[in-house]
Amino acid sequence: MTDFTDPSNLEERQLALLSQDQKRLRRQFNWLIGFLLGMLLLIGILSAIAIRLALEKEQLEEQVGTLTADEQAESEQAKTLNSQVSTLNQQVNTLRQQVPKGLPNQLKTNQAELQQLQSRISELNTKVTNLEQITDALQTGLQNQIPPNAPATPSPSPTQ
């Protein structure tokens, strides 16, 4: 039997306990290092996702701006074409009243131009409708991507 009152046995026991404590502390330290590395990896992944989303948001905002400008330009063009068609209609009606049997070639030319303009107006109206639908879809996508109460994240500046 071991005598615990013996100083050499007491010292051996203390050394064994210290060795066990050292092993236990080393395991806990290794676990803590692994946990911290995992957290750093997670932070890196989340940062990359946040940067990618910010860049995508910027690109979508630019696309919405471009599409809105295109839509406005084509809308103005459609208005101009409508005005030209109206003017041509008035000219055709005036010609019909003034010369019912004369100038058939001029009348045919005006009617052909009128038909061309009406065709272009139809095409432009279709394009404007498509642009409005795309713009609405992009704006909806942007609104759904960013929660309304979320703080605005600054976009990375190009000088950094």
C-alpha cells in the first residue's frame, strides 16, 4: 500500500495530477484553436457573400437606371411617331377633300408612309411594354433582395 504521508509518494502523486491537468489543458486549448479557426472561416465566407451581394445590388441598380432611361427615350420616340401619324392623317384627309380625283400617287405614298409609321409605332409600343415589364421585375427583385429595415451597407469604394 502507498503511504501518502511519505513526501516522495506525495510528490509523485502531485506530478501525476499535474501531468493530467497539462493534458486536459492541451486538449481544451486545441479545441479552442479549432473553434476559433472555424469562426474565422465562417466570418470570411459571410464577408465574401456580403461583398458579392453588394456588387450584385450595384449592378442591378445600374441596369434599372439604364432600362428606365431607355424606356423614357422609347416612350418619347413613340409620342413623336404618334404625332407624325396624326399629321399624316390630317394631310391625307386634306388631300382627299381638296382633290378627290387628283394626285392619286401622292395619296398612295402618304398612305404607305402612314402604314410604315403605324407599324413602327406598334413595334415601339411592344418594346416599351417589354421594358416596363423588365423594369418592374428588376425593381421588385431589388426590393425583395434588401429588407426594408436593414441598415444600408456601404459599397466598397474603388480606391480601396
